[in-house]
Amino acid sequence: MKIDKVKLERLKMPLLSPFETSFGTETEKEYILVSVYGDGHVGYAESVAMESPAYNEETIDTVWHVAEQFIIPQILKAELESPADFSKLFSWIRRNNMAKSAIEGALWDLYAKQNGISLSKALGGEKEEIEVGVSIGIEPTVEGLLKKVEGFLAEGYKKIKVKIKPGIDVDRIKAIRETFGYEVPLMADANSAYTLDDIDTLKELDQYGLIMIEQPLAHDDIVDHAKLQRELQTPICLDESIHSVEDARKAIELGSCKIINIKVGRVGGLTEAKKIHDLCQSHGIPVWCGGMLEAGVGRAHNIAIASLSNFIIPGDTSASKRYWAEDIVEPEVTLSKPGTVAVPKEAGIGYSLVQGKVDKYLIDAKVYR
């Protein structure tokens, strides 16, 4: 693979409604769109870093800096046999996984297009469609939360994820169960908001038959999660704690979780995501694909990775209209049937970029040769 040029574009898109987690509230999504050119094709990817270092240590500015100063100059000089060589080439860069993932993802899309295959097939995906769920932020009122759950269930989503934090947790889960019953596939996402001092509250959630509690303890912890998992009936899912296949191995050996959420940006790219998938599969640990409020390009990458066989829990890759009045790709991501998204068969990500819509939300752009 010989790269002719790389383009970075910084976009800001308004969300249809505010999205609140224990990190704070987002009303718009700012992100970097990466375009990598080679052999007459263009590969696309999206950075999922936030404006502030709340989810992890990276921000949009650090992703741009690391990509511009360290990754792109080397990519333009390199001859890669496949995108899998990327992680070897940049193993010297510590962390900065979202910066790595943004460039590596574009290389994977380019590679698939150059070979005339879908990104899903390039990664070894087997599914023709994936089941998807929806993530609901912390709503101001219980009534508002129940209304949203009702709407998403009517659309057929296969999993309901509800954000929680201390003081806004058991009452919300209880209300959903009392209103919609125990058949609804329901999980809680804590985004590292609790400590072991909150164990009694977390144990209260056991009675509600949740699929999982996601990342209840510190963002960098696997030891206390192991202690907590021994006290809970509900499976713990790790998210922020897992940055590599080595992190996953250690967490599994310690018994820190029974499920792992794979976010491509968090783990440094599709190559590492596939390694984590394979490791978890060999240990009987199910995985699912988490979301970071991606626009269409990032959503397409999530669909491709979720086509691998051990992604057996519905992910967060809901339809574009869940978050956006309009997306930057065509066709927009839609449900092919209730709670299901078809895996594209076309070359690459299977979605086309609409440059006019990119330009509409564009803040900054730069081309590197």
C-alpha cells in the first residue's frame, strides 16, 4: 500500500438532543474525518476523541497533533503490505489510541477498496446483518426516560442501555422494569462513576435481571472490578479499562469481568479490536461494539467489526437518525428491519461520503503529501 496523500477535516455537528453521561452533557459532536488516498481510491475513518479529556486522556486537538506530527509523515513514506502492519510501525507511540485508530481505520477502508471487498470481509466478518441496541443518556426525569425507552422499543432495538451515576441509578432501572417488564434486554452503563464504597447500591441492581453493568469502577481498574464481580450476580462489562489485547487477557485471568465492550478507537484500531475479539472468543467471553456518538463513517466501521462471530450482544450502532438530523454519508445508516442493520457488501465501508454535507459542518482542513 503506497499512500499518495492524507487529508484531515475537523467537523462539528449538532446532536438532535442533549446526551448526558456521568462525564457531562454533549449537545454537539466535534470530530476529525480522515481521508487516505492511494492507487485511485480513498479510505475514510473518523476519530472518536472528545473535546475534553473526560473519557480518556485524548482530545480532538491531541489527535490532530499526533496524526500530523508523528503518524502521517511516516505513513507517507512507508510501504505497507496490509493495514495490520500499521500497529507494528507505530508500536513506539505510547497510547494515543484514538489518533492511531483514526489513521489505521482509513487504511483498512482503502485496503478493502483496493481489493474490491467489503471492510467486513477484509476483517473476517461472517454476518450479513447485525443486531443493534440503543444508548440512552441520563434523562432529567424518570418520565422522560420511560418515554424514550418506549419509543426505542417500538422501533425494535434489541438492547436498551441506560446511563447511570450515583443518585440516578436504582430508581431508573426499577422504573423501566416496572413499566416494561423483565423481557426487555436492559443494561446499565456507569462510566466509572462508582467505587467499592457503593457496593450496596450496585448489589441492589442484581434484582433487576440486567444483561450487564458496564464499567462501574475506575477507568483504569481491573483489580477492584474483580472484587466487585465476586459480589455481584450481574455480569460486569469492562469498557474504559481495556486498551489492548494484553489488558483484556489480564482482566479475564483476574475474573474482572464476564463481558468486554470493544470500541475501536479506545483500543487503537481495527487490528487490535480483532485480536481482542479472538482472545475473548477463545475464553468464552462475549463482546459487543460500543458507540462514541459516531457520525456515518465511524458508524460504518462499527458495523464492519461487529460482523465478527463473537459480537453476540447487540451493540450501540443505532440508526443515523438516532443522533443526527442529517448524516455525512449516503445512504444514511438505517435499520434494515426492527433492531437490525444490514452489513454492506460493497467495497470498503459500503457508504459514500457526501462532500457537500462535510463542507456544511467543516471547521478546519489540511492536506498532507
